[in-house]
Amino acid sequence: MSARGILLGTVETAKLPALLAATGPHAKPGLLYGPSGPGNLGGPPAEQRMYPPLRSAEEAARIWQVSEELTGTAFVAAT
């Protein structure tokens, strides 16, 4: 719970969706995992609806490119 009484995730739980996606035995490629609580702000990790820009191959490619530019890292895309 945040200082304002809002149910939010913590620093410790923020990593859980990424860990589930990367190592979960039932995790499926190409899906988005995030918190499953109200407003997706906290709670255990679960499959989430893909954000609209990521549903378009062109938009997803653009976001991928911007991510690489902002982080200075070349990410290898899954095939």
C-alpha cells in the first residue's frame, strides 16, 4: 500500500512479471505479463492485454527501436 493508501506494487514485486515471462514454465511467447490487481498497479503477475501500439507490427518495431536507442543496447528479437 502506498503512503496515500492506494494499493500499489512494491520494489520487490516489480520484477515478478518479467521473471514470470522469462522463466515461468507456463509463460507463452509473445504475451505481456504484468500485475493483475486493480488498474494493473499491483498484485501477482498474470497475462495482460497487449497495449494498442504493440498490436501493430509497425508500432511494435518503432517502440523496439526507440528502446534500443534510449538504452544504448541492441536487443535480439525472438523469432
